[in-house]
Amino acid sequence: MATTFADQLRSLPDEALGALLQLRPDLVVPVPADISALAVRAQSRGSVARCLDGLDEFTLTILDAARVTRAADTAHTSVDAIVELAAGVAADDVRVAIDRLRVRFLLHGPPEALQVVAAVDEVTSPYPAGLGRPADYLDAHAAALVADRAKLRRTVLAAPPGARAVLDRLAAGPPVGALGRAAEPRNGEPGRAGTEVAESIRWLVDQHILVPISDAGRAPRADGDLVELPREVGLLLRRDTGPLGALRPFPPQPEAPVRDPKAIDSAGAGQTMEAVRATEAVLEALAAEPAPVLKTGGLGVRDLKRLARAAGVDEAGAALLVEVAYAAGLLGESETSVHRAPGAVQDIFLPTGAYDLWRAAGMAHRWSTLARAWLTMTRQPGLVGKRDERDRPINALAPDAERAGAPQARREALDALAALEPGSAPAVDDLLALLAWQAPRRARGRELGHRDGFSGAALLGVTGLGALTSYARLLLSDPETTESDPLGLHPDESPADAVRALDHLLPAPVDHVLVQADLTVVVPGPPEPELAGELDVIAEPESAGGASVFRVTPASVRRALDVGYTAPELHTLFQRRSRTPVPQTLTYLIDDAARKHGGLRAGSAGSYLRSDDEALIVEVLADKRVTGLDLRRVAPTVLVSPRPVARLLGALREAGYAPVAEDAGGATVLTRPKARRAPSRTPRIMEPAGPPSLAGPRLAGVVEQLRRGDIATRAARRAPVTVRAAQGQAVPGLTAVQQHSQAMAVLQQAVRDRAKVWVGYVDSHGATLSRLVRPVSLSAGYLRAEDERGESLHTFALHRITAAVTEE
């Protein structure tokens, strides 16, 4: 069979062989030495399973039909037999599905004698299309019953209502059920319903409609724990729905409203601004008050709630933003000393140096950094707040939220949305149903990952009004080169295309503000980086959005004076930036704060406090709010404290005073607070799942390499025995290594043919033994085989096998 399979691949034209490699690129990673090696790889379990993962529901059902219609003696089927079994579906649709399987070589051979690759039975359900095994394989009495079609119908029609319900359940699949477990006692007494089900099952067993089987599902046993519905009975019970059940040759089309593309882009652009603003708020909150890293890793629940309040989002949104910022390299970990334990250090979360560069970039570039990090990160933020298998909560940035398949699940969800009509905004459940049809094997167990992808896309502005935005389509486009440009010199779309498209949708950055009489400062658009830096110092943020609002307060003016601004500079700044007249109240506020600023001077004694205003010194000394500073008057205008200068200044400012620091010469020290930053780190970029796609000259080169390797291998086989032995080929009567290689080849062939083999091996005591077995699988360094005489399953270590000979 292997030789026949290899010969079929060898006889393909270059175009057909290239099409196979395009559909199954894992076959050439790495490139096999020749066509025979390619054939072995194409029949391996891993490659077949990977190929099946990409097939749709209807194609997988047709593959099950091919398995069901195989002849017992030859294991062959035909296109006509498959078309006949797929009743209720147009023959052309069935043939198209068969062609999809043949071009991938999951089915091979002529149309009248198709064969299913043996590994398909190993990596799929043992019950194709939910049907059981043939009656003649399970039990002689059941075989006699199904041979008489009229008697079988009468027996099924005579089944009691409870027994008929059991039959309908098993006919829908899977065809295996428990025998006797339904009548197990509960709370010391058997349940009535369970007893009735058990009696119905036993009636069906007595009528040979159900067959008892062992747990392994091989040998019949009268008192077995399981029962199986023979295939012929299942086909009879499916006469209304069809032998293969309900067939859907085409994907389900979500009933989705189609929205205006301009409205979608506008909504998405607004959300991108909100996502960038919220991310900045989260990182600023961490810069002001770093969060400790938990002993088990991750961010604590209280810190996450604090960040959610600072950003104005819910906890799920804050978890997503924190995860994305960490994946983008804007957030990192740093060490800090622990005050209560001298010499001890603790890890904390802080913005990195890359955050300052990111903050200075344009809005579209900042969003692109977040979106690309989200697409490729191996974290699943939707798990935050849930519990793991040990019933422990999963925290943000904790190792438990790591999922290697998260990027692929995210990409699948967005690709499904992109494949719909532009502007379509389907419901999430409808999209999940579409994904389950497109790749049922792959979608199984990924529902949470797909939902997480849709929610993250909405929060980050990848989607707007439930539909995919135009700039997101550019972001999702494949950056790989086209067939006409294999060197990538002229890519059709550069990564900056999405940034430019979004930049056209966002309002232009503004360099001015509107100062109101109530001391509010309105910014009519996204501020330029320089203006944003000035506003952070001189005003307090009140609301964000398309037009953000700030407010000038005495504390904000004092903060500006602390970092080095003078009163005339503040007056000039507001006159230069404001498009409205500067209100007189703001001028008075600045002058009043500047007059009070520096009225107190602090230094180190521990620290001291002096002032030319003796009454002010008396007021501070009598203030109960600063008693913790242990102030002591050493002169009419001087107080000293054992506390550090920084603590002295902070306590006085909290009490409402406006002190400034001075150096040893009495000069005022005005400095901007130094921002703490974690060490910069390189963001982890997840490579696209699976092997790279092949096209153009690259594909032609791989095909040519396979052809040349095949020619060289066949030439080497005609060489003398000594030459072939030197090349490591298996030849009769040579070394033990070559004999072991021959044995492996015989076992691989036996697994495909399901043939019996005499296996010689060395047991754990060093004794040489032999056993007649039927190999089941050959992987991970072990051979698993059935011994039909002992009705048992044996496992042999491959390095202990000395020989293998097919049964004559």
C-alpha cells in the first residue's frame, strides 16, 4: 500500500503535486528527501490530523461516508457508493467534497476503488457518522437478525416506548451506551426512571438489537458494561433523516444587518481613541502607584479594580488593557526595596521606557502598537476572573492565562467576520456557528477564545457597531509577499497602510485650548504631544473623549510652579494656547498661588523649615495635621524635623501649605518629579501558527527538489550492496542496525494494512521472545499491538524489537 501510495504521488504532474503541498504545507517542513519519504509523511497521524483540522463539516461527513462504504474484504469504496449514501444532497456537491479529499490525498486511488488513508481511522472517531460497527463484526445473533430485513423491522416496531427512545438516542450517535448503570441505586434506593431505562436496554439486548461489548470495544461479552447499536440498525432508524444524518453542504449564513461603512469606521475610530486613552490612564496610574507582583505571579484583584476606576472601564476591560500593554512592551516588572525588611526586594509593575516613546507618537501609531500586540499575544484576557482547575482565581498577567492557541483563535474569529459582506454585523452566536461549520475539529474547545477575540476587537476599536472596520482589514491582511514578488521588494500593502487609513479617520491633533470662566479647559480634539504634556502639569483631567475637558485648580498651579514654571510663564502659556480670552479668575489664581509659593523653605537637618513670616511658622508648629513630623522650633523663623525633606514637603502639601525645597546655599530647588520606569524589554511576538504558505518560485523549488531527490534515491537503490550498506540502506544479511530498520519498515506497513506480524523482542530480563500480534500504532518510541489470542493490548519499546516478519 505504501508503494502504491508513493507511486500515485510520483505520477502526479508538478501542478498537482504543488497543489498538494499548498494544501498541506506541513509535509515539506522540513523538505523530505524524496517522494517515498513524502508519502510516509502524508500518511502519518500528525499530518493527517492537521489536515483534517482545516476541513469543513460537510467534507468531514463525506469522509465518514467513505469509511462507512468501504468493502470488508478490500477496504475499497467508490465515488458512486459515497454519492448514494449521501442521500438528499446534490451529487455535484458530494463530488466536489470528494475532490477536496482526493486533492489532499486523504482519499486516493481510482474513482471505482478509492482508499482511505489508514491514519484517518486512528485520529478520528471509531464510529464514522455516529454509526456503529457492522453486525457480523459484533455478534452472530445480531448478524442473523439484520440479515432478515423484514424481521428486523418487525422487531424494531415491536419495541416498547422506553426501548424505542433508547434506540433513537443511539441512532443519533454515538452508538454506544451504558448497560446497567442507569439502574444504579441513588441514596440507597434505585431510581424508578433508571430502572425502566435498564429494563429497556436489557429487552433490546435480549432481542439482539443491541450488542454487549467490553470496555475496549473489541470482544463481545454477555455481561459487558457497554452496549453498541449495529450499523445496519442505525441505518434503518435513520430512514427519515438520511444515513449520514442532517447534511449541510454550505456554511450557515448569519442573518446580520448591513451597516454603513462610514458609520462603522467612525464608531471604530472613536473607540480606538478611547482604547488609547484608557491604556494611558492605566499606565499613568501604575507609574503613580506601582502594583506589587503576587507571589504566584500576576496582578492583584484590588490593584486591577483600582486601575479600572482610573481608566473608567470595567474590570474585564482593564484586564485586557493591562495584558495588551504588557504584550506591547509598555509595561514591565522592576525591583524595589521593602521598607519593613531591610535588604529585601519586591517586584512591582511599572511602565517601561518604551512607554514614553509610545506616548509621544501619534494616535494612529499608538493604536497600531496595541492592536498588533493583541493579535499576536499568547494571553487570553477573557480568563481573568475565572477559576482554574484547582478552583483558584486567575489574575491578570498571571501564568494561568497563557494559552498558546489564543492568537490563532483570535485570527479565526476576525477572519470569519472579514469573509462576510462588508458592513455585516452578525451576532456572536451566529459567528460561532459559522466557525463550528468551517472547521469543527478546530473550533471544538475554542468557543471561549473566539468570544474573547470578538470582545477584545470591540474594546480596541478593531470592530465598530459590531462590524469589521476598513483599517482593521488592512491590519489583518497578510504581509507576506505575492507570487510575483518572492523577494518582498515591492509588497502590495505595507504595515503602515492601516495606520494611514486610521489617521484619515481620526480628528487632526490640535495645538490650542478653550479656557472657560469656570476655569475649565476644553481641548477640541486630540492634543498634540507637547500640549498634552503641558496639560498634564497645569490642569486636572475631568473627562475624555473626542473633546477632553481639564480643570485648573490651586493644586495644579502649585504643581506647575513646583516643576519650574513661573507666574509670567504660566500667563504666557495660557495666552498662547487659548483661543478664548483668558478669564480674570485664572490670572488671579496663578498670581495668588505664585505669591504663596515658596513662602516656606525646607532643607535637611534631618530637615528644617524656615520662613520670613514668623506668624506662618507659629501656625505650622501649632497645626495638628503635621504633628507626625515632630517639628521643633530652633529660632523664631526656623523649625527642624528628624524626617527626610521629601516626607516633610509631602506632609505640608497635604495639609494645604505650599513649601519649596532649597539647597545648602539657600537657592530654590525646583525639579520635575522623576518618573519611575521598569527596564525596557522586547515584546514577545507570536509567529503565525503552522508552517508558512508556499507559492510561486518557492513552491516550484520545493517540487523540483523532491523530484531530484527521488531520482537520486532510485539510482542509489540500483547501486551494489556494499554501496547501499555504506549509505545506511537496509539490505539482507547485514548489521543489526539495518535489521532493526527493516523491522520498523515491516511494522509501519503492517499498521497501514492491519496485518498480523511476528515480533521478536528482548524482555526486561534479557530473554528473547516472539509474539504474533496485529500492530495498532507506531509512535513516541513504542509499538502498540493487539494479541487476538489473549484478547489483550501489548506495548513494546522500539529499541527492544529485534525483528518483525509478516505472518505467512
